[in-house]
Amino acid sequence: MPFKELQHTGDLQYQATGSSKEEMLEESARALFSTITDLDQIEESKSKKIEVEGDTDEELLINFLRTCLDLFNENEFIAKTVSVSLDGDHLIADLKGEKFDLKKHKFGTEIKAVTYHGALAKEKNGKWEAVFTLDL
């Protein structure tokens, strides 16, 4: 399973894995968006592109997830699929999804913020792992 919920008091914490840093970041975004709604109900009718940077792997992860959350909060855009490419500390993501609509989509959990609390992004034994916390 590429991402799973971890035990955490008061907030929601995820662990996301991937065979590459890009895949780990994609799964992290999928975890964030799946907290908001059921991704099986999302159509890939629109595309958005985001770019972020980070001096460390953890900073890149948190900046990326915060930008994904901003995309939802400011534009009501929910992504079903995310494709990440990296050039050093520069991330470019192509997101495919649609505008969130309460008439069509079930609202899951409201996310206030993505925090650095317990944030981790590392490679171990050829796999990448991320841990991040969502403030609910």
C-alpha cells in the first residue's frame, strides 16, 4: 500500500512510500486529496500545474503539500492523479482532476494546514518514505 494513516492524537498523520522520490511525493498528494474526498468520484477533466522548491527533502514535501492544499482552498480544485518531476530542489507537478462540487462529491475531512510536525522524507534501501501531519 503506497500510503497509510498513522496513529496520531488530534491530527492526521500519513506515511507515503514510493520506489522513487517522485512516486513518494505523488502518493503524499494522493493521501492529502483522499482526506478531502473519495478520489474514485473525481473525473480528470481539468489540469493544473504547480511548481515549488525546497532546500531539503522535508521542505520540498511540505511546500508541495501546502501548495496542493492551497489549490483546493483557493480554487476548489481536487486532483485524482498527480505526476511529479524533479530537477534538483525544483518540483513540477501536473495534477488532473476537477472542481470540487458538494452536489457531486462527498466532503471528507477539512484540512486546516500541512505541518512540519514529525515531517520526514528519506530514502532507505532503495525506497522513499515520507511522513507528514495534517492539522484538522
